[in-house]
Amino acid sequence: MCGIVGYIGDAKKTKQILLEGLLRLEYRGYDSSGIAVLNKSVTNIVKAKGKIAELQKKIGKEKLEGQLGIGHTRWATHGIASEVNAHPHTSGTTSVVHNGIIENYVELKSELKQKGFKFISDTDSEILAHLVESGLENGKSFTESARGAFKKVKGACAVVVITEREPEKLIVLRNFSPVVVGLGENENYIASDIPAIIPYTNRIVYLEDGDMAIVEKNEVTITDLNGTEVKREEVLVSSDPASFEKGGFKHFMLKEIYEQPRSALDTLRGKISGDFSSIELAGINTKQLNKIKKIITLGCGTSYHSCLIGKLLIENLSRIPVEVSIASEFRYSNPIIDQDTLVIVVSQSGETADTSEALLEAKRLGAKTLAITNVFNSKIARESDQVIYTRAGTEIGVASTKAFTTQLLVFYILSNILGKAKGRISEEDISSNVKSLVGVPLLIEKILKLDDQIKALAQKYNNFNNFIFLGRGLNFPIALEGALKLKEISYIHAEGYAAGEMKHGPIALVDENVPVLFIAPKNGANFTKIIGNLREIKARNGLVIFLTTEKGADEYKEYIDDLIEIPNCDYNISPIATIVPLQLFAYHIARIKGTDIDQPRNLAKVVTVE
Ligand code: G6P
């Protein structure tokens, strides 16, 4: 959720590194922010409600020099978005930034109150500042005080703490919330996500759960919570700095929509043989996959929608039964799992708490696990038995686009592998499927050429308050995803339904004020049925936007108000194609409405609380 950044080194660089880091992390949360800079042994804190730009305005020309500092951008969990609830939180000489939730905060708060500590915010995080300060007041060292505090709190946490009493170190805790240390020369960095610090260093140390790092200018010591030193390897990470620039686009979301041909190509690279005859997944143990009797796919938000499509693809191509679960429900659903069950967890970020907790539960129950994720070495990647990386590149826009289409590609590839492992599809089928796969980048490029047409549609439809998206089969989840995109960034109420289910209730909503958007590639098994549904809507004066493949609407134009026609493609690939116009539609409506497209209200890109 919240973003954290920390720095120790050159006093003149601290302010800039913290602010730039926070700007790069703003997608994690953006309701308030703040920094604390320790200058010799004096702490200067500036906080502001709203975006980082507000913090920058407030800091203005202030020098804010200091040998070390911490910064935070918040997504509210405890307490409203306000300056007083913004981090860093302080107690006496101690300042702290925190990401996560302290589950036992009620009892800790009352203990601390009894000791005379005064709380000024509504946050659970303030507890950490008081706990550390309490240790220091009792004569303990900073390290001992921090360790004592960290041992007391329960729940997922990433914390960075500083104190005026020992102004030459920052202390970091990782407990189920991501945080890394970046190594430099005479300087070191801390960040909840690598993008915050990648312009300064690519030498990264990933902390493990239960690690506490003492970060000094020339030294980083990592221990467990008993004080025993632990070794964590330095990893050299690569990252494309262009991912963090808008590259001439007005928003990251539009840039990322347009990057889809490239991200599809990158995702396919290395997964298809040089002669285009077969599919390979390096590092994936196909022998193990052969034994699988049941699969469960799970994820949240957009990743959940790709799981729904993954189920249909896997079942079609391999006949292995697949269940789909919303990650936040899975953990508490008493799932039926044994060692022949494969649980596939899907997460762009690889850090979503609901998904990573579901993964741990699956492992506990003895399932084999496979992650599909976009972030190298992320928590979910590290916890899973096997990983397939999507190669979408860093996704910054909160509304997921290119990560989704690359997840679908991976599912299609995996379905072929499973189909082969189970002897359900032939080499010829695979080589024909490979042809469809390699055609995807060009297919998306062609669909992007419809942008002007979609923009015009957005002009026509932006004043409606309710939308219905309808699809069948592989395109029912696309109806859900199209509706989600519109909700997320345009704040327009939109529902996705299975087209056939419409007549069982939701059709009561339909009149000339509720546009209905059909997603209906002509070669879909249920195409004639969806035409029946189209007629039902028109009979009730519904406004119809019909998204289909070439000539799909030729005989039905009288029922259609607006047509979006995309090139013909293999039905199994169609969700990758049909989602693109819907991403553009949501984008252009949001643009007309003037919403904050890359950072829509109330949302965060990476949700690390359950
Ligand atoms: C958040 C984001 C969504 C995303 C979901 C799952 O809610 O706002 O866009 O789909 O998390 O994220 P993940 O990183 O696990 O795919």
C-alpha cells in the first residue's frame, strides 16, 4: 500500500532523494505524504495532505539538509487522510514510517497511554514511535529499543525508524510487507519498492520476513529479531528507466495501453521455440505438472479476471479441472487441496497481501504452487515452487492494462504445456496455437489504430451514469474487466455480466439511459446466443455498443447503435484483443471527465493489507 523511502549519505542529497523516491512511489498511495530529515541531531519534519506535489509546495525552497532521512506516501487504513495522520510519526526523539497494519494496536495503545505517552494521530503506526522512544527513555540502545518494539507488534509491517539519540543509522523491519535495502558508495538506500531507488543504485538486498536491518552510511547489518546476524545476498537488478517516464503520453495508463504489442512480444520471447513449432517454459518442471489432477487459480482485481480466463483455457486444452478463487476468500474457504493440486497465483506486483496469504495457505495445505507475476523476485515469486514471469515491464498506472494481457498470454502458453503433458493436444495443434500467439503483437497494434474511433465513442457516452458490459465464454471475464476499468478510473457505475444471465434479473435495469456494451467475437461458440441477448436489449430500448470481429455485425446492424470491429483472431486469443478497445474506452471517458487517471481516488497499485 503505502510507499516508503529512506536514505543515509550525503546531507545535501537527502531531500531530493526522498522526494524523487516518493514521486516514483506515488502509485502505491497518495492521500498524504511526509519526510523527516535528521540534521546532525535535529529532526525536521514536513507533512502534507494530498499528493507529493503538495509536500513539494510546502517544502518550497527550504534546504532541509541532513545526513539521513525517511519519507512516506500514504494510503489510509487507520484514520482519515489528513496531515496529522500522515507519516512520519514522532515520539520525543524518534520518527517512524510504517506500511502495514498493527493488529494488536488497541492493547499496545492503552499500555503506552498508561505510561504517559500522548497520541496525536488516529493511526496504528504512531505506536511504533512511542514503543521505540519508550525503550530509549529506559536507557536502552537504539538497536535494542527498535528490536523490542518490533517484537511487540503483530501484523504485516515494513518499518523504518530513526532517532536523534543515535543519528548515524536507520533501522528497518520487514515483516510480511516488502522493503529492500539499496547499496551505494558512502551512502545507502531503503525502499518499499525498487523503482524508488533504481536511478541511484541497482545493488539490492531483499530483506526476508522477520529481518531487521541496521543501515549506516558504510555498513548494513541484518539480524533476526533475536539479534542473530543473518546473511542476505546482494542482487543486481535491471530496470528500464523509460518505464518511469511518460514518454510523450499524457498518462502512464495510455502509455501502457500502447506498450502492449511490445510487452506481448517480450512475454513470448523465450517461451516459443526458434522455429515457431513448439512452446517451452524454461525452469518449469513439466513432469511435476503431468501429475496434477486439479488446479486452483487465484488473484485479486484484474489478476482475478485473468484467472477466470485461465480456467477456461486450461480446461479446454488439458481437461484438468480448474477452480477459480478470489484470493481474499480462498484463505478462509477451507479449500480442498492435496499434493496433486496445483495452485496458480496471479499477481502483477507479486506483493498483494490477499494473494500472498492465499499462497501461504495453499502451501500449508500441501499444494504445488506456481506464480504468474510481473515483478522479479517479488514476495509471491519467491514463495512459489515455480514462477512464470510476464514481461510487461514496470506498470505504473493504477488501472492494470499491459500486465493483464501478458497474464492472458502466459495462461494460454501454460494451457498448451498442460495439454501436451496430459496428452490432450497434438504437436500440430500446438504449432497452430503458436502461430496465433506470435500474431498477438501485430493484432494489438491493429486494434490500437481504432483509438480515434473509441475517443469519439467516449465523447458520445461520457455523460451516462450506468453501463452494462456483456460477454459469454472467454469474453465474460472481459465484460467484468471492461466494467472494472470504467469504475476504477471514470468513477462510473458499470456492471459486467454473463450475457445469458442478463434476462434473469439485471435486464430490469435496461432502458435508454443504460448503454449496454457487448463483447462478441464472431467465432465464439455462443455467438448466435449472444445475438439473441442483443435483441432482448434492443427490445427494451437499450443503447447498444457492439464489439465484434470483422463482419461479425453485418446482419445485425439494426440492433446496434455503435460498432467496434476488431480483426479476426483465434477465439482463444480473443480476450487479449477485445480488452484493448475497452481499456481505451475507459481511458477516454476518464480523460473527458478530468479524473486522476493514473492515481484514481481511494485506490492503490499495490495493496499490501488484507
Ligand atoms: C489493486 C490494484 C488493481 C490490481 C489488484 C491486484 O487493487 O488497484 O489494479 O488488479 O490490486 O494486484 P496484483 O498486483 O496482485 O495483480
